[in-house]
Amino acid sequence: MGPSRDSLPLLVPAVVALAALMRLSDGKLELKVSQPSVEVMFHENGLLQCEIAELTGSTLSANNLGVLWAFTSDTGNSKPFVYMHGVINEQWKEAELSESSILSGNMSLLLKSVTFKHTGQYRCDVFISPNYKASKTIKLEVLARPTVTVVSEKIVEVGTGGEMALGCQLSGYYPCDSNAEWLQSTPSQGETKLLTDICIAPPVKNPDGTCNVTTEVRLEPHVEDIGSTFQCRVTHKTFSEPYLVTAFVTLKEAEIRLATGSIVGSIIASIIISVAVIATGIFLYMRLYYKVAPEVSDIQIPARIVHLEPAEIICHVSGFRPDVILVSWYLKTCKDSGKEFIGDWQKDNMVRIPFVTDRKIEISERIETGRGWKVKPGISQKNGDGSFSISSILEIYPDINEHNKAEITCEVSHPASSEVISKSICLQVEGVAPKLAKIIGPHIVHHNNSVVLTCPIHFFKPRPLRITWYKEMNGKKESLLKLSESKDHFYSNKYSHVANEFSFSDHSHSVYSMLFFNPTIKEDDQSEYFCEVEHISLRNPAKEQIKLQVKAFPSVNAISCEPVNPVIEEKLTLSCKVHSFYPETIIIQWLKDNKVIEGAETSEVILNLENKLYELTSSCTIIPTLLERQSKYKCQVDHQSLLYPRFAEYTPENLVSFPILSEIVCNPAIPEPGKELTLTCDISNFYPEDIQIDWFRDEMKVNDNPKYGNIVEIPSDENGLYKKVTQVTLTPSTDDHQAEYKIEVCHTKSSTKPLKQCFQLFFKGSPKFSEFKLEPENPLYGKPLSVYHSVCGLLHEKITVEWYKASEHVKDGVKISGPVVTHENTYKIDSCLNFLVTAEDFERELIFQFKDNTKSEVFKRRIQLPLKAVVPKVTEIKCDPPHPKKGGNATLTCKIEHFCPVDIHVVWSKGWTEYKNKQIVETPKIDAKGLYSTITKLPIVVGAGSEEYTCEIRHTKTNDIVEKTFILQI
Ligand SMILES: *[C@@H]1O[C@H](CO)[C@@H](O)[C@H](O)[C@H]1NC(C)=O
Ligand SMILES: *[C@@H]1O[C@H](CO)[C@@H](O)[C@H](O)[C@H]1NC(C)=O
């Protein structure tokens, strides 16, 4: 989770899109620093290393990355480098860190030519919005190596009682801790001794912060010291081992000389001493007994006092004597009625006689208050006139809520003044105004897809903050939500909000205000979203904005084609519907194998009033050839909402070509009975190859009936299209006279309707037979029927006409009229057969036979009556006698009536026992209804108890089964 997501409850709204955050926070961020502490030589470059060691769950980009280098030292805080969302907000001029380096994960800061003001703590904060933050701290110490100079005389004469001085000067070094000692090595004595009569002045500070110090040694050399060497041994943090410098001094024996100079010298010296004693007297009087009251100047405060940042308030007290003083600090806030004591600083050292003027005196006592305010040890100075000055420093740590407009008083008490001198000042505590970075969010958003706009608000203090989101569209302003400490207010439930807050060590805060919503074209296209922030340190609200363009992706439907089964070399229209896009501008292109087809038609874009989105249908007409059946046709759509064009694809793989049937050709052209003939039909031009060919003779399939002919198929192909020649070979008989041969071709790929061709066999010179005519058309059992048939085209009258039922010659009910001459000068004969239809006529052929008495040929015309099978009706089983006695005989009877055809199967049984041998089935007879009826019987011997008998009758033709049961009771 983010470091402080919960630390700003005021900003966490009622509706939290937690899911989005969970997803974001699966990874981690870790930093690497080489050493926690770095030492750099003065004026050299220092590298503060800070690199991303590990980052998962996010990537670096200018949009989401923030880098903050914070610096803390004894003298204050500042920010050497601040980078936020692609902008370097702050940078010391000596600090070097490039954006490219940051984006590659290297946040190391290079400080050029460091000086002592760079000494302190550096913190590298890296945050990746909205959820990661990591920090590392590095201590930087700036060092300077001392320049060591040894000062000495070149030659010193020993034995004259004179002194020699050796000076070891260390200059320009840092830190100011150092040590210099003098060593004397005397080879004759074989020893090295440390010289103890040394005098070390306190180190002096150079303006650049480095120190100088001189260590002086005085000694009275003796004869035995001749040959000695003197070395200054320096220890300092910058030397790993003590550093030795040898003095160029030679000791030698003295020559005898006159000493007049020293007498004159002692007279002058005594005069100087007398003057000095008098001067000292006056000085001591002025110092100890002459009192002067102090003067207190106005309190000095820094130009800006910032909330929760330390500040120093200085009270200058000057020109007082003696060196005794009490400075007290008080605070009076707006709330409190009285003033509150903060701390004081006191000095009452009456007896110290300083050797050096302008010497700084450190006071070690510190007074602390509960808030971390403290009176710092002041700097006391002795002025040239013997009076003293002091600056008392109060370090405060103001809180804007408590200390703004508070009064701070500095009170000074001194023995020369009977009253307390006081000075007051009113504090103006300021906050730090938030800095808004550009709103992070996509400029192009998709209709009805979820979007997050993130408003980064940085480095403000104190809390709280008031954030308002609003949008402007067509000059109309609409408030979306208001977030403040006390209350969050959502104006529309379209929006939800999440705030992520980070706190920094300087008590400043950053907040990422994230607005979640689903933009729509109607409500959000070309709208501007504003994030407005109000803060105590802002006179006017700060705001950032982002303009949204809402787009809707076009949807491309599958290509439809007309006709559905495209025909080779015929016009084919492809249509593609593109819908639900916005804005209106769209580019549609038709491509064939990725090459643009010119002249494709495109219909006009229309606005769908229901969803306010656009749509159109584009069509393209092509003439596909067989070779192009693998070609890919594309309807390609390009629109500003798309990164890549979308398309629908179509391949005319199902190209078809309709078969073409030739006429049926007969060979020989004039068939004769008893002479082999061939019927031929060419089927060509079809595609694909699958085809079903059937020959029929008078509606009967030739394929199933070899007596109707033999079929041969010869396949071939031409230009990729298929062709078949089919032939039926037969030797016709007189029965085939007037038979109709028909071919049916079914090419299901191109059409569901079969193609047909017919050919009627007609023997030359043969009469022409009519169709049979039935009256009534649908004959009924037990009802009379007339069957008519006529023959025409007879050349003479010598003919015989007869009727048969199967092989039985029928004479009754036959009526023959003619032959009569027709107007074509041929003869015609009509015949009619009348009879009562019975079950015997079921599936029995009726034959009309014609014989030309001058020829041997006999023509037979056949018809089967369209009669239906009828299932039997079975009566209940009857017992005779009805109430038989145990052990007596009885007969069970069952009537089976009105069925057709005749075949039935009867089985009597009792339980599992069948009585096939005992049962009697009478031969069925035609009944009054013209159908069959019969009776079945079973003679039984009556047993004990009740017995169940069953009679099962199955009608063979219809497979109808009737079961009758009889329970015999005694
Ligand atoms: C990071 O940057 C610093 C300064 O530019 C450079 O000295 C250092 O080698 C870089 N580190 C890596 C790992 O590239
Ligand atoms: C310290 O020493 C350097 C070199 O000897 C000299 O130039 C400088 O003035 C000295 N600084 C002080 C404050 O005496």
C-alpha cells in the first residue's frame, strides 16, 4: 500500500475505487546507496549515490516520477534538487542531475566543487505515483587537508642562554580538529623526545570556513643538543598517518661578542613596563567599577517564518558594562491572556580577565521548552571601549495554527538599569503553498471506458487543503466534487475519488487527487476538467486543467455477400457494416489481397439517434473468377480512435458454378423394341465437383432397377469447371413404349432445386396409349370403381383389347367402345373396367392388354390401385360357457375384423405359456366392407383360481399389434 493512504482521511471519499489501487500496489520500489556517509575534499566534486535497485509493478516515465533531494545541516534546510513529472522545479547551481539519468533510474546527485556549507545530511526521496515511495539518507562531510609550514631560524647558536622558537603553521584545513606536536631527535643520544613547552593559539577561522592554527615551541638549546633535528608531527582527519615536516634549523656553538645591546634594551623595557602598569590600572577601573546600562535594539527576525521550520530570532544587547546580563524570552499567543516564559540566558562572570578581545565565549547552558523552542547560547563580544555586547538567539519552531500573530518579547536585565528593558515583535507565520503539476490523464479517452485523472499537488503545509473538481463544456461550468476537511461532497454519482498522500520530513505534504469516471461523448467530448486547490497560503485558488476528447471505436461487422453463394464470373456485392463510432470522420477502404480496390461504393454516414454514434454500410462489387477463390477481400476501417485500422475479411471460397444440362439424346434416334439403345445427357460447367445424378423411368429410380437400364458416368473437367456425361443403356420391350426417362441433377452447392430433363421412348408406328383414369379417383374398399383406358393412333381395326387382374383374365364389368375413326383418319378404342374394390385388389396389378392382330407384339399397360393397408379391429375375448366350472372345458373366442392385406399372426398365451398348437385361426374372408375378417378360438380346460389369457394379433403389413386379455374367474 502507499505509504500514507490512510493519513488523510478527510480526502478519502465515500466511494473508493479500491480495486484500482490494489492492482497498482502489487510491486515494490527499493533504492541503493553505496555508503551511508561520504567524505569529499574541499573544492572537489562529490557524488551522492542514489539508484533504483529494484522496481516491480511500475515503470519509470516522466509522467509518474518524482525525485526530491532534501538537505539538512546545522544552519538550515533546503532542497538541492526537485523533479516532478518531467519538470525540474528546484536545483542548486552546483548540483548536477539530468532528466535522462533520472528516467534511467539513476538519481545520483553530483555536487561540484563542494564547500563546507555542503556538509550535512542528504535525503533522496523517490516516488512513483501514485503508490510508491522510497528514501535513502547520505551524510556528506567536506574535508580540507592542512597546508603545513614550519617556521624557524636557519642557524641557532647554543650556549649563549638564548631561546629558539619553532612554529608549525597549519592553514586552510577542515574539520578544525587537529593536533601538531614538536619532536626532537638527537642522534648522539639516540632518542626522540616530545617537546612539551608548547604554546597553541586557538584555531582561527578563514572566511571559507577552514581553520589556521599555529603550534609554537620555545626552547633553550644546550651544547648536547647540537646535531638534533626538529619535526612537527601533524594529525588530522585527512591524513591516514601522522604527517611529519622537518624544520631547517642547524644548532651550532656560539662565538664570543660584546653585549652593549642588552643594556640599552633593559632600560627601554623598564619604561615600557611602567607605562603598562598605569594603563592596566585605568583599564581595570573601567572594566570593574564603571557601570553602563545596555542598549537593546529591535528584535531581528528572518524575512519569512515558515510553518514547522526552525527560525532564529535575535535580540541584540550592546554597550553594557559590567559583563553581567540576563536576557529572557516570552511568548504571548492570541489565545493566551498572559505571556509565557520561554527561556533565558544569563552571564555573570565578573572575574575573568580575557587575554584577547573579540573572543567568542560559548555558553553551554541550554534552556528548552516543550515545543522544541530553545534559547541558543549567545555570542558575547567585548568591544574596544571595554563595554560588552551580546546577541541572544531564540530558535523557534512555529506552528501556523498556534503562533501566527503571536507576540515574542525579549527582556533584558542589567545591574546598571533599575528597570527591565523589553522589546516585542509580532510573528507572521506562513505556510507553504501547494504546487500543482499538470493533470495526469489521457487526452484521448474512449467512450464509456473507465478513466483516471490524477492531479498531483505537492509540498504544501500545513494541512488542510480544499480540492474542487469541476468541468467546463460549451462554456458551462459544472461542479463535480468538493473535498475538504469536514466533508466530501459529490455532485454526481458518475464520479468517484481516491486521494493518496505522502508526508515529508520537513512536514510538507503531497496529495494525488484521483478522479475516476466513465466519460461519454455526450457529456465529456471537448470538455475541460479542472482540479482547483485552495490553501491557507494561496490568495487565489491554484488550478490545473486537462481537455478531453472522447472517441468511440468503430465496430466492424462481418462482410455479407449477395448472392450468398457467389457465382463464378458473375457480379458479387460485398457489404460491410461499420457502426458505433465517433466522431463522424472515417476512412473505409476495400482491399483485395492488400491492394486497394478503386471505385468501391460507400454509403453515407448516418447518426444513430439511439446511442448518438455514427454508422455506415460500405459495399463493393466484384466479379470473382475461379482463380480468385483464395483471394482475401478486406473492408478496412481507419478512425482517429484507433491505433491500427480494423477490418473484416472475406474469401470467396464458396464460389459456385451452376451445372448446364443438355437435352437427352437417344441412339438410335428412333428406338425399336428388342434393339439396344443409349440415352445420353451432358452435364457441364459446374463447380465444385460434388454432384448427384439420378435417372428415373416413370418415377422409378433406374439406379435401383437394372432391368430399366445400365448407367455409366464419364467425368471430365475444363478450365477448372467440371463436366459429366451420363448414359443409360437398355434393350427396350413393348413395355417400354411411351416410358418416360428422366434425369435429375442435384448440385447442392449451387442450388437446392434439382435440374431435370425428360425423354419419352416411343416406338415408331406404335399406337398411343392414354393414362389410366380412375373413377372415383381414390378407390375405397367395398365401393364400385371404374378404370378407363384408351388407345389411339391405330392404323386399322384388327385389334384385341383385354383386362387382367394380375394373371386373372377379367371379363365381367368390361365395356369396350370402338374402334372408331378419328378425324386424323386413324382409329381409337376406349375401354372401361367396372368392379367392386375389395382387399384382394391391394397391391394387385391391373393390366390393360392390347394386341394388333396383324403383328405378334403385345402391349401391356399396368396400374396398381392406390389402396391403403387397413389394421384389424379386434373384439374383447369371450368365454363359452361364460361361467365354466373348475376342471370343465371352455372355449375363448376373439373376432378379428376389417383388415387388409390378409396376413396376420395370432398367438394365444397364458402367463408365459403359448398355445400355438391348440389355437384355431379361421381363414379370413372378405366381409361386407370389402375387407378381411376372421375368428380365432382357444379351447381350454379350466384350472383352479383365476387365470389370465392373452391373445396377441400382429398385422404383418402395418406391423400393428393388438393384445387382448381375459381373466377367467371361478
Ligand atoms: C549514476 O550517475 C552518476 C553521475 O552522473 C555516475 O557517476 C554513475 O556512474 C551513474 N551510475 C550508474 C550505475 O550508471
Ligand atoms: C591562514 O593562513 C593563510 C596561509 O598562511 C593566510 O593566507 C590566511 O590569511 C590565514 N588566515 C587567517 C584568518 O589568519
